[in-house]
Amino acid sequence: MPQLDPAVFLPQIFWLFVLFGLVYLFIAHSATPKITQVLERRQDRIAADLQEAEKLQAQAEGARATYEQALEEARAKAVSTVAEKRDAIKLDVEAEYRKLSESLGEQIAEADARIVAAKDKALKDIRVMTADVCGSLIQSVSGLDLDQKAIAAQVNEKFDAVRGNGNG
């Protein structure tokens, strides 16, 4: 085999170094800068994406805080409205009680039925008003235009849960 002939070792080693040198120069001046440039662009892109994600996360946190504050205000308004309605109903009941204190038990039962109906109507009005307020808040905070029936269903579910706990 000619490759194993000791007389041609030196020229083969010389050409080996020359070829490896040329390949090294080609890779060092052609491929490596392109690879480095691609890696730098990728790193810059990842950094920009992470920065944008942090910015969007901060915006989402701000929107969530605003939503929670608006929801708390709506709850407080609903509670005050319920208290006002209860006070108004209580005043009506006391006036009726003084007028009808000498009446029969049947008249007292009718007055109680009216109180329950007024309370149910007030709660129904509050549910409707709360659903409208929540819909308006969601639209103003997030810009979403949700189905009013879905919002009303959620409000009714929360009212029923509160009522089921004995709080309403």
C-alpha cells in the first residue's frame, strides 16, 4: 500500500497540515461568524421576548388588580343596597305592625307574605343590578363583551351560595 510507504510520509504529513490549515481557515472565516451571528440574534430575540412577556405580565397584574378592586366596590355597593332595602322594608313592616297590631293573625300572615315578596323583589333587583354592574366592569376593565345571560348566571350562583350559607 502506498500510504504506508515511509518514503512518502513527509509529503503526506505536509499536505495533511496544509489541508487542515485551509479547512480551519475556511471554518474560522466563513462558518464560525455566521454561526456566532445566528446565536447572537437568537439570544437577542429570546431576551426581547422575555422582556415583552414581563411587560405583558405586569399589565395583566394591573388589570387583575383593577378588576378585583372594581369587583370589591360592586360587592360593597350590593351590600349597601341590600342594607338600604332591608332598612326600608323594616320601616314598612314596623309601620304596618303598629297599624295592624290589633288585627287578626290572618292580616299578620298577609303582611309577612308582602315582606317576603318585597325582599325577594329587592334581591332580584339587586341580582339584575349586580349583573349589569359586573358586565359593565368587565367590559370597561378588559374590553370583553360577555354574554349578559352568562354574567347573570354567575351572579345568581354567587347569591345562592351566600344565601345557602345563611348570609342572605
